[in-house]
Amino acid sequence: MSSITPTGLREAGAAGEGGKAPRQPGQVSLGGISLNLRSSGIYIAFALIIVLFSVLTDGALLQPQNISNIIVQNSYVLILAIGMILIIIAGHIDLSVGSVVAVTGALAAVLMVNMGWPWPLALLATLVAGALIGAWQGYWIAYFGIPAFIVTLAGMLLFRALTLTVLGNQGIGPFPDQVRTLANGFTDGYLGNIGLGPLGGADLFSLLIGIVAIAGMVAAQWRTRSARKGYGQAVEPIALFALKMAAGAAIILFLVVQLARFKNLPWVLVLLAILVLGYSLMANRTVFGRQIYAIGGNLQAAIMSGVKVKSVVFWIFVNMGVLSAIAGIIFAGRLNQAGPTAGNSFELDAIAAAFIGGAAVQGGVGKVVGAITGGLIMAVINNGMSLIGSPSERVMLVKGAVLLAAVAFDVWTKRRAGAAGR
């Protein structure tokens, strides 16, 4: 397994810092600084979209309450995007996640509201149910050989029908306070407020969490850079690395300060941060994560290298079921009831987030952080166009154009790579 390197994580050439590595498809040079648009373009586009809507909304987009609303209102799609990116990297798709969100939310409501189960036990049972749903679909895909598109399309219909059977035409609620707090609540001001001059007061505990997050980001990126340099791989100049870290730190600090000025950190943001960190480490630093990339990058090579393809595919669908259950709980908790129409089109939003975030159509390429960024791009477009009063059809038009542009760019870089290799 040591010979398998995930597609999208390979470094072209073996030049060290200051060396001259071969130019990759999508790579441009600006003022002597080499920039790979395929890996960095999504973040540049995200920044430009934020700047555009900040101007169009006279700064309302970046107000503390609006930032908090964007996170809370789109948290369930971001959770789904984490699981979806892994499935797409492996070369599959899942069309059932919206229906699974609905049926797991309905199950949680029945257990907690109708049957009076303690909320921790009900949540555990809901997660187990999500895992079983994922195992059901994963079996047909991995071991029976039915394409994921067909299995999950059937699942979309089956689990929506089951939701309607359980709920009928009415919702079930309200949920316990603890569940609503997870979906809509905020961390307490454990250390009190600190003055920020003209910005007013902000929660000190939230600010400290932001500083720890920045330190962790810098340490992780420095470790990755040092490891690549130690293996003789090409790394960016130290000045560019410092610039990237400063930009990332500024974004995190700005976000945390704005949230700390409103109602502190949303609990769902804490959950998202844990999921993003855990899944990023799994995808990039574990054998299982590398096997996912290997399967999507070259299935036959993965089989010949000894990867247990069926097992890996099975477990990524189990994982998708669990994350769908988490999203179902969050969505139902936010609305304070489980409804029969919950989860409509969530699968499309999660798939769009993955592809906008850099996933390749053929599989083998993608990052968890990229999927989160793609989901946030969709969220900012939704929120920004709502703030300027755009009609819903115009919002759909823009979102469709952004998705098409992202996939077109991926296909274009693939063709350039093929032309360069001939």
C-alpha cells in the first residue's frame, strides 16, 4: 500500500524549495509566484464572491448576525458535503441523502416525541439507523455490483415513501431543548467579554478558540510543507507560504470576532469543525483515505495493488448514512419538528458543493475543505442574492452557472493534462 499515492495529492517533479518543477495543468505564474488554479482557484473565487456581495449589500453580508445565519442555515448541507466528497472521490454518487435526512429526522422525532425516549438514546438509535441505511445501499453497490446511481435513486424513492408513511402529511415536534440547542444554540460566554474598541465587546472564550484554530492550522501546514520538502518534493517559496498562512489566519480571526460579537460560536459550527478536522485527517493521513483516492483515480491499479475495493466502497456508504442521520437531526432540530418534505433537493446541494469545491467528474480528486468551501459558495450566493432582493429563479440561474463553470474548468484541466502527456 505504500506505493499508492492518491490522485490530486501527487506533486509534479522532485524539485526542492527553489527548484524548478514541471508546470502542472491549470498552473500560472504571477510576478514570479507559481499558482495552481485547480487547487487554489476555488478559494480565490470564494473570496471574489464575498467581496462582490459585500459591495452589493453595502456590507450587510458580513454583519455578525448574517454570518451566523449563513452557518446555521446551511450546516446540514455542509455535513452532507463531507460524506458526498468521499463518495465522489471514489467514483460514485449518492442521490438518496435528502430522503435519508427526512427519514432519520422522522425516526428521531418518533422516538423522542411520540415514544418519550431519552434524547441521547434516541440520537444514538437514529445514527445506527443511518448506518444501517448506508449499509443496505453499500451492499447492493459494493457486493452485488449495481451502479450507485441506480441504487441511490431507488433509495431516494424508498426512504421518501417511508418518511411519508411514518409522518403522513403532518410534522412531529417539538424536540427537546438539548437537540434544539445543538442545531440553533450558541456556546456560553465562559470567560466573559473583552472590549474591542469601536467593535464593542466580544466573547473572550470564542476569541481564544479562534487563536488556537489559527495556531493549529499553521502548525499542520508547516508540518506538511516540511514533510514534502524532506521527500524532495516541490514546495512553494517561504514568502508565498507565509502569505497564505497570514490570509488564512485573517479570515479565521475575522469570522471568530464577528461571531463572538453576536452570540458566540454556534454549536453546529463546533460540530462542523470537528467533522472537517477528523475527515481531513482520515482522507489525507490514513490508509483508508488513500484507498478511497486510489479507487477513484485508477480502479484496476487499486485492485492490483491489493486494495479491498468492495469493503472500502461499502464503508463510505455506511459513513454517508451516518452523516445523513446527523444532518437529519440538525435540520429537524432547527425547525423544531420533523416534516414530510424535509431534505428536498439536499442531495443536489451536496453534490454541487463537492463539484464546485474541486471534485473531479471521473473521481480520484477532491478535498474535504474544498467541499465545505463549495457549500459555502452556494450559501453565500443564496444569502447575498436574498439580501439584494433577487427572485428565486435568478438565484437558481446563478447557482447553475457556477456549477457548470466549476465542472467545465475540471474538464478543461483534464484535457490539458492529456494533451501535455502526449
